[in-house]
Amino acid sequence: MRNEHIFEQPLATFQVITDTHVRDEADHIHNRHLEQALADIATFSQGSSGIMHVGDVTDRGLPSEYRELQRIWKQQAESLPDIRYTVGNHDIGAVVWQDPPIVLLEMKAYEVAELLEQEGQDISEEAASITVAGLWQRRLSDFEGTTGMRGSYHDHWIDGYHYIFLGTEQPHPKDCDMSTEQLEWLDAKLSERATLDHPIFLFLHQPLMDTVAGSLKEQGWYGVNQDAELKAVLAKYPQAILFSGHTHWQLEALHTMYDGAGHMPTMFNASSVGYLWTDQDEHLEGSEGLHVEIYKDRVVVRGRNFVTGEWIEGAAFTVSYPVEG
């Protein structure tokens, strides 16, 4: 970084976390990791435009897990900026999340109801019968009610910058399914006040194929059913930066950043607060996220280890502006 940048203050900052997978047991490691992450963010987020959560807020989409999320947030809320949420597949998927998960999509209503009862959900009001569509609506309502977000996709102008959140409109157990209406809405939103020297920030739980860590075809953790259609919209706005979760890949792995090279937005894997994954396809205990600083001619993205409270060497990236589109 050039010397004239040493004392330069950013125009705005924000933090990105994802895959918290909150459970309904207060001492679960996922919950403890979220408590650590929020306590750590509080130490460096003064003046922040907000914390942006990229989905899989809960582990099973249960009301009891959202109550735990609220408890954890309230502990730190006074010392933290506002938080906004993306919907993840674990939040709304038509799945009973056990080992192995049971996918409900092709089941009859009474079969769905029986499995949800075994999971401990109260379904008496639905007369012991709930359809997959009904389950989707209830899980989306629980997500909205706790997070304050409205629908699977929404946008916010904050401190002069546009933050756009995308998400699935179907209860798929793993992937994101986007309607034509959402894609058209996205195109319209991206065009608002759009210039090549001004970043636009996007948040989508599932990454696009062959972009960031975990999304390479052989790794298998890409997951947008309208991959080509979404890429066609995004290609018009190379100044955008897209943050995704879902893969849990650690920030020290290859491909944390995808360089759009003026043809596509820059993309970042935001790792995971709950637990990590490696290029060796192995589970790794840990908790990470991103800190973003916006300057007149660049955006700086830095990786943070929330367990140790330290910046991650090798996870520091700069996106220069204006982008050549």
C-alpha cells in the first residue's frame, strides 16, 4: 500500500459474517463462536455501516434457534452496528436436519407433519398436517420475524452505498432458486445511480459455479439454479462486489477472492462463523469473517479470526476503482 494511504480514513466500513448455524443449545460451539465473533467485531466496528450476514443464520430453521439468536444478539447489541440478513438454505429448506438429513420435498402432508413432530416442532394448529409450501412459508415468516428482513430479497442504501441481498424463493435443501421477477428486480436495482467508480455490494448465500473457494465444479458447493441467468445480469455491473457463504471454506484457502477482471463483479467467500472447511475437504474448528473498508479509489477486504481476535495473514485484498467495464 502506498505511503499516502497510511493515515487515510475510509469513507465507510462494514463487516461480513455468514453461516452462524445457531442451535437451540446455549453452550453449543456454534453459539459460542457467534458470541465470540460479535464481541470481537465490537472492538473494531465503531462507525460501521453495519454487519451483513450472508445466510444459514440458524442450523435447522427452528423457532427455538431464533430465540437463541436473539439472546446472543442482545448481549452485544448496544456496542454493535445494525445487522442485516440474507436467507440461507438451512433457514428455509424443506428438510429435517439430522444425520443424514431427510428431504421433505416429495412427501405427502401427513408424512411431513410426522417428521416435524419428531423434530420437536409444534404443528397442532395445522391439524397434524402441513404441506411443504406451508413449511416454507412458516420458516420464511420465522426468519422475517426475527431478523426484520422482508422476503428473500431486499435492498438498502446506507451511507451512500447500495447493499443488495438476494435469496432463494423455493425451499430447496441446498440450492438457491431465483424467479425471473427477482432477476429483473436485481437488474433494476443494480442500475440505480450506477457508475464504474462506485462499488455496489451484493450478498447471496450460495456462490456461483467456478468462482470462489468451494464453488469449483469438482468441489460441488456452488448452488444457484439460475447460474447462467444471474451471471448475465451481473456481467453488466463489474463494479459490484458479491459476498457469498455456504461453503465454509477457510479464508486462507485458495480462491477466497474471485477477480471479475472487468467482465464480472469481484466475488468473495466470507468463510463461516460456525465452523470451517479446507481445500483438503476436511472439517476445521474455527470462526472467521470479513471487514470491509471503502476508500475513494479502492475497497479493502480483510479476513478476521474471531477466535483469536486477529487479522488473518494472507487474507487481505484490494479492489481498485474505477473498474474498467
